[in-house]
Amino acid sequence: MDCLKLLETLDVFGCAGICISTESSQLLQNSLLILQTENHFKKCYYWGRIHGLQNDYHIAFGFEKDCMNGQIYYYSTDGMNWLLLPKATKYDDFLSPLAINKFEGDPSIVINVYDANPPFPPNEDPQTYYDGPLPKELKEEDRLAATVEFITQDAAIIPRGAWFKCPNGDVIENPSFGGLCALDASQLKSYLHARLPKEKWNVNLLSRPDYNYALDFLDSIDLDVPQECWNLQCLLGGRLIVLHSLYWQGMTFFHRVNSPHYGFLYVGHGKKNLDLPFMI
């Protein structure tokens, strides 16, 4: 969510059941504007908040040019002082889903994820998962980085046409994007994952009769499995679209129909709902 629109979207997320005080929004907006200026970002976004036992983690990101490949993430425990979020390693990606306890709120804490032997699949070499020694400890800062990456990969979305792929490969925000019409906004195929595509280009090509590679180079969420992992709601007489991720409960996306105003926000404990296939 654009840091300049934090105060404007309080009512939107209120409709979605997320309550953020005006004081907190003003504090975050001011600190993110400073973060944007200091790092010379073209835009800065408030990603969301992950709950901790002692402190909550506020997450933000910005970019200078490429809005997909050039994102740089930061975290804060007070909403004012921002620290660079490290890149998650392959080892962090493997251990983080195994950590069942809640975040403590202290990035320096190191936890022992498992006490027995690493739970690798039988008859497979553990070195295929991680190149190097296999320690059992995981720093909470690294776990936070892996969790943010998981949620972004699975549940961060944009409306179709919001991003434009240039001939040189750069992805920029589409300056001519005016929003989705009411008919398109009510369909899941009009929303795309805000990350590198995992499907082949011909899969996306065959999914729409009006395919445009400059706009449809990303994966649409209607291809997600299971198909019921997204909950789409039309509010305010169809003028507001709200999407909830049922895999990552707490991730909320909104889009004002026929306007360029959209965004997403995550507020939760950073745990994936692995029981979803059995709940549908």
C-alpha cells in the first residue's frame, strides 16, 4: 500500500475488518516518507505487520526504477526506525516453515527449530537442500525475511494493467492505468501475482482472448490451487473490491472500481493455513 495513501485507506481496511488508528497511520506515513527520501526511492509502500509476543514487526519496501525486481525491504519494531531486511537464503526457506512457535519480536533471538535429526525425505541426500553444514538454529531476523518472501510470493497481487513490461525487460507502474471496470473487477482472472511468473508464457497466452504480453506477463490468481483459496467480495454497492487470501489469513487486497487506487496489506502471525484443502 502506497505510504502516501495510508490515511485515505483507513475506511477501506475498516470494511475488511482491519482497524488501524489514525495516529499509527500518521506515524507510519511520516517515517516512510523519510525512508523514501533517504534511499531515493521512487515510491515506498507499507507491506504490513507481523505480530510478535514482545513487539510487532512493521514491514515496508521501496524501489528506484523496477517495481518488481528492484524491491528493497525494511522492517521496524516501533514504526519509526527502519532496518534493512536481509535476503532469505535457501537454508532459511527450508527451516522457517518448520518453526511452529510465534515470533518473539526480537530479531536477534536464535531458536532451535528441531532437536532430532533434520526432517529430510528418506533416501535423499540432505546436501541437495542446502549446500554446506546443516545447523539446527535459525535467527528470527532470517525467519522474518523468509516469511515475508513466502507471503509476497503467494498472496501479494495487483489488478491487471497496473504494471507494464517495457521492451528492455523493466517492469514499471502503468501511468495510464485507470482501474478495472465493474465486470472485470468481479473476476479472479483480472488479478495477477506481483512476482516473477511461474507459469510458462503460453499458459497465460491461452487463458485470455484479449492477451497482451505487456500487461499479462504475470500469473493470474484464478490458476491458483485450490481455486477457492481466494475470497472475493464486492462492497459499497460494487464500487470496492476486497480480496482475502485464505492460505495466508491476514492478507487483504482492495481495489476501487474505475480508479487507479489499489493496494494490499498483511496483518497476521506469519503462519500459513495448511488446513485449507481440508476446509473447502
